[in-house]
Amino acid sequence: MSNDRLPLVDDHPVAAFFVGAYAYTWIVSAPAVFMEPSWIAAILVYVGSFGPPVSAAAVTWLRGDDVRAWARQITRWRVGWYWWVVALGLPLAITAAVAGVLAVIGGPVDLGRALPSPVLFAVIFLFGLTVSGGLNEEPGWRGFAQARLNDRYGALTASLVIGVVWAGWHLPYFLAPVTPHSGFPFVNQIGWFFGILLLSVILAWAYNGTGSVLIVMVLHAMANSADVILPLAPDQIVVEGVIDEAAVGEVVGVQLLVHLLVVVAIVAYYGRDGLARGRIPGAADVGGRGRE
């Protein structure tokens, strides 16, 4: 189905997807920026966070592509045990490495601190899988945009382009008092931006290697959840009721370093454009219509 009335959608599907994701999320979540923390504000943020999959589904349908094929990526679990180990274990290994480096350099960690209960960790993980970065984001960023930008820019550059757009999409969350982003210290906000670029590369690697949105949903949720087991020393992070930005900066710096080393290892092994790249799910692939 060629849509002559909507040339942006037909000729530039990724640009249309980006515009749609921003528009839906920013419009729906905008009222929460002006509200005190409340259930209503939280619901607005939650509903608004589904901009990426809503936009991806809309653009897929408007272009006459197969929406079911796009959606089936969300349940694709047969990808080999290796990728499940990566999705579940890599974030934990990164967190352990961060804790180890901080301990060696005398950073604000307490290796004797008790870990959170498995039940609490499971709740946080399930929240991340369905609400905070999983189902509400990955069907769009990776499941729609990544495959379409791979061929045009190469896998690495495509992941960085998506990372920048993905970071900008979060802007309302830094302004809405109900979200944790709004309370980030400045050094944490800067670190978060560069961290999301590095995570975008890691998620692209997992998606390109499997064609599974489910795998990147799990990997994303684990990356968010693993932070709770990082044994930070509260008394060194908050001193006399004030956040010590130098201590926070030390943690952020080590986290970025470890993530960067992981990204460098992935790129060194697979090459800038050597990641496995599958076809675009659901695209018509007629006259190049499946590509941006």
C-alpha cells in the first residue's frame, strides 16, 4: 500500500517513527511536568512511555507492511542459550566489574552490604520488562528503527543515531517531578546521556544477532535492574543530607568506563558493521520500501 498522502511515512519510515514516538510521548506525558507527584501523574508518564511501539505499529500499518510480523519479534524466544546468558548475565557482570573497580580505587562502595532480596529484584526486573524500558520502548527503537538504519548507516552508526534520539525522547522524564530522572544530580544526567549511547550499541548487538525484541527487552530490563545490586555506601554518597557530586561522579565515571570497554570489545570482535543483520520484519521489500 503506497500512501501518496503521507510521503514522509512512505519514503522516510524511520523519520516518521521518530516524529510519532516523540509526539505521542511528549503530548501524553506533558501534563505530568506541571503536576506534583501523584498516581495521575504516574499514569500519564506510564501511558505516554508507549510512544515507540505505538508509533512503530502505526507507521508499519500505514505503509502496508505486516504489523503481525513486526509484533512477533516480541515473543521470539528461540534464539539460542548464548543470547539468554548475555541478556540475563551481562548486566550483572558489568555491575560486578563496576563494584570491583570502585573497591580497588577506594570509591564509595561497601562490599559487605547485603544484597536486595530475590523477590525485590524480581519485582524490579518485571517492572523494567513491562514498564520501564522493555515493552514500552524496545519494539520501537530496536524492533523498528534499528533494522531499517543498519543498511543505510551501518550497525554501529545506526545504534548511535538511535541512542541520541532515544536520549532526547526522555526529556519529559527529566522535567516531571514524579519520575526518578528529575532528581538526578547534574553529573548523573551527563553520565546518563553517554551511558544510553553505550547501552544502545549493546542492545543493537543483541537485536541484530537474534532478531528478537524479547531478548533486548530482557537485556534492557536487566541493565536497569542490576543497578540495585551495586553496593554503594550511602554515607559516602549523601553527606550531612547533601549529595556528594564528586562521589556520584566517581561511580558514573567507572560505570561509563566498564560499559565502554564492553562496547569496544563487541566492535573489535564483530567489526563496525559486522554485526549479524536480519531482514526488516514485516517490510514489503518492494522497490526498497523496507528501508529508510
